[in-house]
Amino acid sequence: MSAAFPSAPPRRRVLVVDDSTFMRIALRRIIEGNGMTVVGEARNGREAVELARDLKPDIITMDVEMPELDGLGAMKQIIAERRPAPIMIMVSGHTQRGTEATIKALSLGAVDFVSKSSSFAAEDLGHVDSELKEKLRYWAGQAAPPPARPVASPAAAPARAVAPIEAKPILRPRAPRGQADLVVVGCSTGGPQMLAGFLASAAPLGAPMVIAQHMPAMFTTSLANLLRSDTGLDVREGTHRMPLTPGSVTIIPGGGDGIVARAAGGFELRLTNHEALVHPCADLLFETAAMVARNPVAVIMTGMGNDGTKGAQQFLRRRLPVLVQDPKTCVVAGMPTAAIEAGVASESLVPASIGQKLVLWTSAGYIPWAELAETP
């Protein structure tokens, strides 16, 4: 009797959508070089919708700026027609229109994006190759993509998890010893899809909030504009030495880093460049917040990797709260799970519940928990 061997997982089927013949060839080589099958190529959004309907790919790489029907319009049609929707990775140029459409796509259900220039220089193709390889490897291992985000609402149900990771360590809730004076947030993949609902649930906020959302330069401008439009809150992209006022939401510019410093009457954002694998770096933001604020709160949300965990150790050392998004509600559970497993997280909650705690803790009438009286 011959031994039974487990069958190899099926090769992921990918549809490539780009109006550039050169780019379609380059993407095909990257995809097939990573053990996946390109089942079709489309030159514009209209062709993409038709091929997605006929070929039913697992993953679609979708160019943003195309003739006839752009990538955002095509993505909306494909997601509306098919459940579960294919995993959608946007490929965006460094233009205002391209970045705005990419951020909108991420907020509506695209799982990730790769940035490209219009020059097709060797260094740009190397960048696309490196970024796309990493993202294809991750998403090819997922059983299903996350669903499209519904209209942002604090009461909206959390997104269904992609390959949720169960957290076993015991969490010990911690609360600020007085009114929270600063909130710092770290997020990556899935952030644009989650942030509008989270921010709506965190209003009104009695302290400034600073967000480190992993993104390249230019894209955070569009993210801030979209979130301001969606929520009506004071969401802005940060500038060097920008005052951080209570109720404001400041997004650190993409591709660089930011720290919080004391300033007359409160805090200010200072832009810097830090040696890190990802930018803006949540670890750096958290470390400086724990040094300069009296009662800061750290929040770690959806994203790949472990950014935020090292910085959150400074919060743990001061017995300050570190709230993490429930891994089961994340598009990618890496960052919250890393914090939980390292023992730095104090509570794991859905985004709306995190927002509600922030409203309570930053309010002028906040009274610390009685248990804190026992804290040395």
C-alpha cells in the first residue's frame, strides 16, 4: 500500500489589468516567477470587468489610471458582482489622481497597493518587483479576501477576518491615571479600510491624535482628505512643527517619520527620518509619546509585521494603556497579534469599542479606575 502525501495547494489564478503593454509583461513575469498563474490580461477597466466575470480569478492586480473605465470604477463593479470578491491589489502611479483613487479603493475593499512611477526606469521596476512579490506571497496564502467596507459607521459590524490568529496570552486592562492628553495610533495594511469608522467612533476626542499609517510619500495627503470628507473631523496631513490641538487627527506624511515634542501649551509634530523597515514608524512615534506626554494612550491596529510592539514597551514600563484591534476583525492581524504575544497589549477590542474608550479617557470628566489606586 503506497503512502498518501498531501496534495500541493492549487496555484493562485491572477488577472493582470494595466493599460501599458510593457507593464503587463513585467507584472506577468513577477507573478509567474512567484508560482502563480496569470489567467488573463486586460487593457482597461471595461475589459477587466468582463474577464473577471468569465475567468473568476483569485487575485487581480488593478492599474488605477486607465482609459474607458478606470481601476476604481472597475473594482466597484467586480466587487458588486462577485461574492466572495477576488483579492484586489491596486497598482498606482505617483499622480494626484492616482493616489486619490488608490486611497478610495483601499477604503472600499482593495486589500493593498503597489506604487509605480510613469518612467518605467530599471529602479522603478525593481521597486515594483520587490513590493509586489511580498504582497503576492502573503495574499496567495489567504483562504479568502476580506469583504468590502460598508458605509463608515461607529455601529457597523467589524470586517470578517482573513486567516485570524487566536491570541492566547492573558490581557490585563490598564487605564490612564488622569485625563488622556495624547493618542497615538499605528496601522498598516487594512488601515484605510478601517480608519473612517474608527475615527467616527472616537469623536468627540478631547486630546490630539497622531496616526502612523504605513504608506509611501504623497498617498497620505489623499488619505487625510478622504477621512476628513468621510468623517467631518479635523483630519490633516502633518507638517513639521505643526501644533497638535485637542480633537485634531494628524497623519504623519508617508515615506518619512514623525515624533511628538512638547511645545508651548501642548504638543507639536516634528518630522524626521528614522532607520526602520517601514514608514511612518509606529515604534518611533510611540516611544516619543511615552516620553513627553503625561497620560498618553497607544493604539495598534490592522497591519502586517510587528511595528508598534517595541514602542509599546515604553507604555508598559509606565503602566499606560495599549489598546489593540481584535485580531479577528483585522484585514491583516500581524501588528495587533505581535503586541498581544509580546505582553504589551492591555486590551483587545473592535475598532468602535476602542474609539468609545478614547472618548471616555480624553473627556474632561474622566475619573480613573478605582483599581489604579492599587498601582504602585
